Amino acid sequence: METTTISNRAEFAQWAIERSRAIVAEQGSNLALAARDMNDEQIAETGNALGQAIVDALLEVFDGLLEEE
């Protein structure tokens, strides 16, 4: 993943929009397919993957903030 420098609120908002769009496109579609197939095990697995992708994105930006200190 490429490094992005965020120096103001507008840049952070743009990063958040782009990152969430990528997460939903990848993980959300997997979850939708699992729900369509009514596969409970796969729904749980893909739901967890969606949650983990969100956590990873939050940690990614948080880690970037720590490097500045």
C-alpha cells in the first residue's frame, strides 16, 4: 500500500472516503455473496474479515499519527 501524507482535515476526509470505498468494494461484496448463498459459516467469516479491514485501516492512520510525535 502506498504512503499518503495527511496534513489537514480535508485530506483526512478524502483518505477516509477512498479507504472506506475500497474496503466496502472488496469485503462488502464478499459478505453480500455469502448472505445471498445463505451460508452461515461464510457470513461469519466474511463479516469478521470486513471488521478486520476496518480495524486495520484505523490502525494504519493511527500509526501514521504516532510517527509524527
